[in-house]
Amino acid sequence: MKNSRGLLYPALHKFYSALSSLEKFEKGSNFFDNICHLDNFFSEYRNITFVLQKSLAKTEFRTVYEKLRDKYLVNDVGKWFIGKRNSYSQRTTI
């Protein structure tokens, strides 16, 4: 079945969900709620690239995605997020 909302809709949904979780994080609020909000943020942020890769895998946009991924995500900020994502993944599987 073809997605009538477009190729990027699943990624935009994950992006919205990540930002929504981050918006709920507040200085001085409940410590455990903040942990939950950050966990949700990193989980949804991680999923953005997964759904993009899946959506674009068999399209003519795959090479464009890979070029932009290498340009914008292979840097210090991208490496920081990957490190945080991996430490989160290791923490939740133990």
C-alpha cells in the first residue's frame, strides 16, 4: 500500500515526537519524569534515521539522503548523538 502522506511523513512524525518529549523536560521538575522525557527524546531521535532509511531505501532519493547524511550528521554533534544513543541502548539492554 502506498503512503498517501508522502515519503517523509514517518520521519516527520518521529521528529515531532522527539521534540515533544524534549519540550516536556524542565529544569527543577521531577527527576524521574525528566529521565523519562530524555529517554523518549533519544529513542525517537534515533528512530528518525531508521524510518528515513526505510522510506527512501528503494527510491531515487536514497543517494541524496546518503549525501546529506554524510554532510550534516557526520560531525561532532552527530557523533555526540550517536554516542548518547548507543549508551542509552546499552543501558536499556542490560
